[in-house]
Amino acid sequence: GDFSAAAPAIFAHDASPAGLCGEIGHDASGRLMLKPGALMQANGGYLVIEAWRLAAEPQGWAALARAL
């Protein structure tokens, strides 16, 4: 692979489980739709989440702890 590109830095503003882990659903025509969360967007880079956002969203903290 090409390792010359810098690792991405993602600033998560949504600390909900769906915001961190993503969602699976259907679009208007019924096809499967994947919405990547902040963890997938970081993809080996850096994920920055403000602590107060995690404190305000306990389910988000639990989802992040399971992922780590």
C-alpha cells in the first residue's frame, strides 16, 4: 500500500452509538444503505471526541469501549 498519505484526523461531534459506529438501513428505493460512523471514517488515523460529549451520551461511551 501507499503509506505516504497522512493518517486522517476525525473530529466526532456526534457521540451517539450510531454516530460512532455507523448505521445500516435502507434508502428510499429499498436498497441497503451503509452510513459509516466516526470510527470507520478514522480508519487507522486519529479520532478526537470531546469528553463532555461522551459524558452526555452514556450509550456512546459504551459503544466506544466495546469497539476499543
